[in-house]
Amino acid sequence: MKRMTFAGFGLAVTMMAGLMGTSALAEPVSATPGKSVDMVLMPKFLGILPFDQANRGAEEAATELGNPVKLQYIGPTPENSAAGQIEMLTNATTQKQKVVMISNNAGDQIAPTAEAAQAALLFVSHDPRLAPHFPRVLDLQAAAFTEAGA
């Protein structure tokens, strides 16, 4: 039996919602195999192991769901973290991406950009949230091994 990573599971749920054209997951949805969904995985910084692992899981999930579009894995540098994420989110919107999986490194500064992009994008946020009031399809939070049942 093939195991899907937690990040891959989050991507799969988001892709299904994106493929169905909705951000509401109250009703069951299913993916149309092979349908194109443009997606961006945006970690706090590139080169951080948990995000590299999330990228591998997201790529596996995209392959499993037959998405013909390559997942973009982009992130800011430590020297340009907040401004870099805001610029990348703005670019994702103008480049007609459909899903952004983000680990907010810009704090509340990113909220206006995320709110402006909200009509065009589905968001999956990794710890921390984009903003306390911001709606998301899925929120992935870190858990201690004891909390996760390990």
C-alpha cells in the first residue's frame, strides 16, 4: 500500500477542490484525472527540510492525480523574506495560478495581498496562518510526536 504524505494529502484535497472549481469542502468532491491545475508551494525559505519533504509529497500527489502542470516550488531568501513572499504571492495571482500552499513568513504584512488574491486563489496554509480571519481550504499545523500518536 502506498502512503501519501500529510503534505501530499493536503495538496490532494486542495487539488480536488480546485478541480471542482470551489473552495467549499462541505460537499464531497472528486478530481477529474489529468485536469490541469496551476499550483505554487511557497515555504518560508527554500532549503528547509520539512518544506523540501512537503514539496516531494506535493509532487507525488500531483502525479497521482494526473496533473500535467509542474508544481512551482518557490520561496524567498532570508534577506528578503517578507517582501519576497508578498511579491511572489502577487506574481502567483497575475500568473493565473489556482492554488497557493504557503507558510507565511511575512506576518500580518501579507494579509492585504492575500485578501486581494482570495477571489482567484485557493489557499492551503502551513504554520503560521495568513491572518486570524483569513478563510482557508486546509490548515496544516506542526504537531508534537506525542500529540500525533507516535
